[in-house]
Amino acid sequence: MIRSVVVRAAKGRVSEDAAVFLAYRETKRLSPVASRLDGTFDGAAAALLASGTFRGERGETRTVSLKRGRRFVHAVLVGLGARAQSNAENVADALGFAGRALQSLRVDTAAIVVDEAIAKEAAISIALFAHAATKGFILATHDPTVSKTSSSIRRLAILSDLPTRTISAPVRRAHTACDLIGRVRDWVNEPANLMGPARLADACRKLCAEFEVGCRVWNRADIERARMGAVLAVASGSREEPRFVVAHYNLEKKSLPLVCLVGKGVTFDSGGISIKPWEKMHEMKGDMAGGAAVVAAIAAAASLELPIRVVALVPCVENMPGGAALRPGDVLTTCSGKTIEVLTTDAEGRLILADAVAYARAHYRPDVIVDVATLTGGVVVALGTRVAGMLGTSETHLDAMRSAGERAGEPVWALPLDEHYFAMVKGEISDYKNYAGRNASPITGGAMIGAFAESTPWVHIDIAGTAWNEGVGPSYQTRGATGYGVDLLLRFLEIVAESR
């Protein structure tokens, strides 16, 4: 993925291998700034507009390639669609098509022309326009393969006649978020034989070190000392040893609000004794997407120096049907002392998150706990693969998360939650049971986790549908892992920091 992004004044000629020009639906001519830069390409983009063959529908792309000495240069014209519909998500989607087009041309450097005339006509702020354009283009160039064999654009320039100070910060933010989204995609796409609990924890530790985030990785003995019986039980069927990641940013600054992010880190979920059908079981290597997202989010918060305290907790396990595996009917004791009866070993995520959420509440006493997990198939049935399910006990934080989703282009939809759903997960021989039937399964699955937050404000995000793309998502989502949740959580942290 692109490693260098710069903002440069739109003067002179384009020095990059390719330039992307933007046009709304039914536009007939380029802006003066874009027209001047198009001179580098002998007016190719302007000629396409004037020809009438380019309508400017969102994502419509035309490319003209010209030979310059021993190399080719490319002018790419991409449609933004209707002006009135130019929200951040549509801009990102349009630029994703441009990124894909240039990725296939194997160029080394590229530029996007974000001129004032185009940005001011959008139904969003200029800063958000620049952010969305940068995000869509960069994410579309991500290589989802393990071998990373496809060529990648090395450097991106944002050429603009806008004051540099107006768009530099949002472009930098977009680049930071995209870098971390790309890393999460790589982790989630990694085969489970190469990304077990220990390796996931080590990857988290290295990422935290890179972004100067404090991090400690617990081993089995540490987890035993914390009496996390649910984490240990889920891990018991695998030869892979469990780990527990504890990352923190700004923890010493007591005057700042404290958010605990808890992510599910199941590196492979066979279902355990309650084994899953074989179809699509290979995708269960992605059951740690929530854990990856929360660690990336804390790294992003540190990179942007947000005035907020953040703790990220990730229980890392593999759920396998070994000889020592957890059984249906077992009763587990969590670190809180509360017990859970296991009715299915394939509802393991809520078990490990119960321990992690209880630890977060008791040890840190945060202002809010947010857990993120690929938790239920039911949320996919209810909401599909573009919108994540959300529920919680704090309307203030649910509203903030909803706003964060709108800003990030990672939408969430609130599901109902009241005492009726908490009652459904009450146990008969234990405090709780880990399965309350198929009815309302995304809600009851979340409710069991939320019970361990007790009176602490809590939000649950079920990303079972949104963490994986089978080719029907926005243009900037490559097949496989989407990295969903990183920008959502970063936006949420920004909102909490702003409201302090």
C-alpha cells in the first residue's frame, strides 16, 4: 500500500506517472487549475469531457496513456456522480475506482487533483472531501494476497490550489488511518497457521512499539493469575497457547476521559466441540478482526496525539475441538467471580470478552467500555455486510458511535436492548448461559458481554458481516478483510476527546 503521501501546490506540470482528475455528472469542462495541470497530458482529460462520451457517473473511469520518452504517463478521469450526493462515502468510493485503475497500470507514483472548484461544490466540507478522496484511493491499492506480488503505487501527491493548511491535516489523518487499516487487513487475511494467538499478540506488541503505545502481552501463567477462567477454557482445546494483550495510551493523564477498547482475538474458530460446517470455515481465520481493529485504533490515537486516555485489551485464543477442549454443559468461572454455563462451544467470543470486559471494568474503571467482535451470524442475516450491529447501555456513547460511523463511512445500526434481553441470558445452574437461542441472537450475544460491564457505560459492535468482503463492498474494499472498525473507533475517540 502507498507509504508516502504529500500535499503540494497545483503549479507547473505534473511530475508523477499519473494524475487523477475529478468531474461531477454532466460536467463539460475542467476547472482552470485542473485544465492547467492537464496540459502535462496534452489536454487528454479535457478532451474526454468535451467528447460527451464521459457522463461523470460515480466511479466511471477513463484513462489515457501517453508515451514520454522511455516511460508512459497516464491521465485518469473519474466521475463523482451528482453534486448533491457528494458525501464523504461517495467521494471515497469514486476515488477507489481511480486507485484500482492505476494499480492495474503498475505505476510508481500518482497524483490526485483536488482543486477548490471541485471541493466547494461538494455537500461536505473541503477537509472531509480531501480526507475521503485520499482514503478511497489509498485503500483501493491494498494488495490482499499473502505473497504481496502485485505492484503497488509507492507515492501519492494531492495537488491543490487550496491553502496547504486547509487539507494537510485531513490528508495526514487519512494516510494514518489507511496505513493501519491496511495492517489490520493483512493480519486478518493471514492464514491461521501463520497467525496464531502468540503471533497475533506479538504483532500487536510490535505495532504498539512502533507508535509508542505501552503494551504488555500476558502468557498463560499471567492469565491464570488473573483468574480468567473463560479465556483459559476456550483455549484449552488447542495446542496454541493463549495470550492477552494489554495496551495503553496516555494512561497517566488522569484528567482525560478513559475509553477501554476490547477486541475479540480468536485466531481461528472451528466451533470447538460444537463444530461448524466445513463450508466457509476457512474464513474463520478472520475471527480476530475485532482484536486487530482495537489495537490499530489505539495506535492511530497515539499517532494523532488525541487528548484522551485509551486502553486496548485483546484476549487471543484458538477455538479447537482437542481432547482437552471445552464441552457443552461445562460451567466456567470468570475473573469477576460470575459463572457461565456453556450451551455451545461455538459461542466462544462472548466467553473471552466477558473476562476481558470484567477486567476492564474492575481494573481501570473507565468512562466507557467498547467491545468489538465478529460475534454472530445473526447480525449478518439482519444487517448484511455493509452495516455493523450496535447495542449498549449508554445513549450518549451510542449516539457518538453512530456519528462516528457516519463520518468514517463505517455505518452502525443500533439494535434494541433492555432488561428482557439480559434476562434471556440468565443461567439456570449458573449466573449466565452463553446461548439463548436463535431469536434475537445478535442482541442476546451482546447482552451476555454487557452484563459483565455492570454499571459502566458500555457499547458493543458486532462486525461479523462488515469485517469481510466477498466482492460486493465499496470500490476501496479489496476482497477478504476490510479493516472495518479502525476508522470507526478512531472517529469515536475523536468525538469523546472533543466533548471532554
